[in-house]
Amino acid sequence: MRPMKFKCPGSCHGNTPQLEIRRCPECGNEIEMFSVDMKAECDRCGFTVYNDIRQCIEVCTHAEECLGAEMYRKLMADKELSS
């Protein structure tokens, strides 16, 4: 039996962005967020929703390798602007 190779879930973010529809916790409006977006703002009330990838790049030592240098720099710049 061959060992299963681990594949980080974040690695798919850099290839083909995935659209996710989330609900605003404030007003219930639908918010469109792509997997490469750090955050999205509700069109109705202005509430800011953050993507799970933010936590990934903050804690994973392989985030730059996983996402690619260009995407990693973009997400880190977005993170700095939102801090």
C-alpha cells in the first residue's frame, strides 16, 4: 500500500479561483467571495467578511510555496492593508 500524499487545501486557491456565496452575519444578504479574496464587503450593510485563506497565510510556513510567490505577495499586501 502506497502512502497517501498530503495536499494542502490552500494549493487550489492559486490555480482557479473558486466562487463562494456566503451570508452576511449582520443582515443575511448574499456575499460573493472568491477563494483568492482576503475579504468581501456586504453590498447591503457594509459588513466585512473575511476568507479562511487569511488564517492559512498567517500560520502556515509553506503558504508562499503552496500559493505561489505572486499570489502570496498579493494576499500579504491585502492583509497589511486590512490590519
